[in-house]
Amino acid sequence: MDWKTLNGFDEKYSKISSKQHKTFGGKVVEVLYGATDAEGNPVTPREGVDDGKGRWYGIEVDGEYRMFSLQHPASEGGAVEYTTEHGDHAVEDMEDDIRRRQEICREAEAAKRSNGEDAAEKIEKLREEWDQIEDWGTSVEKEHIEHFNRIIDELDSIKEMNEANKTEKEAIVKQAEALSESTSWRQTNEAFRKLQDAWREIGSAGKDDDSLWNQFNSFRKAFNEKRRDYFANLEVRNAENKEKKENLIAEAKAAAENVKNWKIAGDAMNGLMDAWKAVQSAGREADEALWAEFNEIRRDFFARRKEFFEERDAQRKESIEKKTALIEEAKKIAETGDFSKEATDRMKELDKEWKGAGYSGKNDNDRLWDEFTAAKDVFWNGKRSENQKRFQEIIDRKQSVIANMKDQINDLEIKTYETDDYTTIRGYNRRIEEKKNIIANMEEDIEDLKKKLD
């Protein structure tokens, strides 16, 4: 029920406040009403004032109101009544219940995703706890209830799907068991590959998934071991040579990737080629594929190395040209004796452009830098001298102003003793403080300027 039908309620003399709560998707509402003054006339209630007011407290969700507590006004005896067993903690308990429902949904989602052996047990315990939580009838709770029911339905669907997947995988295990006894090596190996591809296409079998895979894998391994034993005497040497060449390929890939020094990498690549020549055949078919892979790595590496050195030489040439132009410009600016803001900003900009000009090679980089630094030193030394002269002039002006203000302060202090008018004295004192503050700021400025002079 809302408050409009309460005895003694008058909208004119009431105070209604509400606060949005995201937890339950509504508002907490408080209505103060029925306050009177000392003569018993109705007045607007005030917080913290004993004016006999009553208090309606509850919530509003989707336009509907629900009362949790009602304190009648003093004119009706001031009794308090509650509509729930939660007393003054109804809102807090309601929000705790809603939060717990949300947490249960999250825990149920996690259990569903884990699909472990104890997932069903966890869900059942959560369902029991869920049923014990009070239903407050809010829209947010309805969303959580729909969410939880959806999880239960999805879990049932997952169980059905797991059972279907289990049946399919059990059939594959049986086929693998039969194949493990075959001696048709090539055809059986291909059959196992197809079975493994089919296995990957099937979804999870739930708690039995690992066990079924271990069975399938054991049959596949048993077949492979039999095949290896059969060809052991024929293929041991080829297998060893194949492994050596595969290792050389791996080393070549590593040497060709993330190259930091092309000379060192090139020496390593040449050494690998020498090692390759020393390894005997791994079988005709294997040799052709291995050589094609190894040689492609080498060809790509040396093509990239050539491109690197050509690009590096071009960049260094461009860097020398840019830096030479920057040196000439720095010299011209220094020779003009112009230390204006525009000239200073341009000198700073030259530094940035120098950094962007890149490396010029060990034969030219240091030489160009020394020339550039010398040109800049001429400019900055000249600017420093001019700044020191300008700073000293500013210091002298500020010191003159400070001396003048101190005289003004002395005059104002004398005037404070020559009058008995308190307002006038306060005015003098305020002006004295203002001037002292100005003096303090100017003295700080002077100290800063002196540091720059040093």
C-alpha cells in the first residue's frame, strides 16, 4: 500500500524522498507526514525535529509501492508496525537476498562451464539454497530467476549432448581397438588419422571424456609402436639423419628470426650449410622435402639481409645529408646574434630534427655531432650572456619596487597609530598585508632569477 490513504496524510504538509537502488531495480521511498506545531496546526515535517510526524517507509518498483514499516504520527499514538519479519532491516535483507541470487547464478554458470564430475552436485546444492531465499517480487529477482532456470535447462541439454558424444566416441574407440591389430601400415595410419579428425569434430563427453581419449590414444600408440618396430632396422639410419636435418632446419629458422646482427646471423647460416652437407641421406622422399624447406629459409634470409644493407646504406646517406643541412642552419642562426624566441625555438627544433635524422654510420656520426654541438654552443653561450644581463636588470627593478613598498608600509603603520577608528585601522592593516604578500612574491622571483644567474 502507498501512503496517500493514511489517516492524517496531507500532501501539502508532507515530505517525500526516494533514492534509486540498482540492486533491486527500484527506489527506496520515505514519506514524512502528520507533523504539527506547538498549537497543533499542520506543518511540513523536518528531519531531527520532534514535531510529532509519522513515517511511511518502503520501496517502489515498476510504479508499484510496497510498505515495509509505518510509524504513525503522534496524533495517532506514534505506534510502529511492520509488514515483514525483517523489521527495520527489510531493505538491507532484501538486497542481500537479491545479491545472493546473483552470486548463485554466477556459481551455477561456473559449474556448468566446468562440466566436471561434481557439476551436477554443485548445481543441486545451489538449487536447495535458492529455494530457501525469500522472494521479494522485484523485477531484478525475476531476471535472476529466469537466468537460474535457464542454466538448469542448459545443463540438462549439456548432459544429453554429452551422452550422445559419449556414444559416438565409444564407437570410435572400438574401431581403434580393431585397427590396432592391423599390419597394413599405410592404410591403417590413414584410418587412425581420419578417426582422430572425427574425434576432434565431436564435442565433450563430460566426465568420461578423458577416459575415452586415453583408451583411443592407447590403441593408436600401440599401432604406432608395432609399426615402428617393424621398420626399425630399415629406417633407423634414415630416421637419425632426418632428425639431424630437422634440427638444422629448426636452427636455421631460429637464426633467421628476430635478427639483431646480420653479420653474426649470416656466419651462423653459412655454418649450418656446412653442417647440412656433412649429414648423409634421410631417404630420397624425405631428403627432397627437407632440402626444399632448409633452402627456402636460407634464400629468404639472404634476400632480407641484402635488402637490409641496401636500405641501411640509403638511410645513412640521407641521414648525413639531413644533419649537414641542420649544421649549416645552426651556424647561420648563431652568426646572426639573434636570441629572440623565434630563433631560440628554432634551435630547439633543430635538436628534435637531429634525433629524427637517424644514425649516420660510425665513420660520420660522431664527426657530424661534434660540428653540430659546436654551432649550438656559439648560440647558447651568447643567449646565456644576454639572459644574465636581462635577469640582472629585472632584479634591480624589483628591488627598487620592494624598497618603495616598504616605505609605503612604514607610512601605513604610522597611520594606524594616528587614528582610533577601528574600520580605518583594519583597512590600513589589510593594505599592509597585501603589500607584504607582493614583496614576498617579488623576493621569491628575485631568488629564482639569482639562481639562473649562477
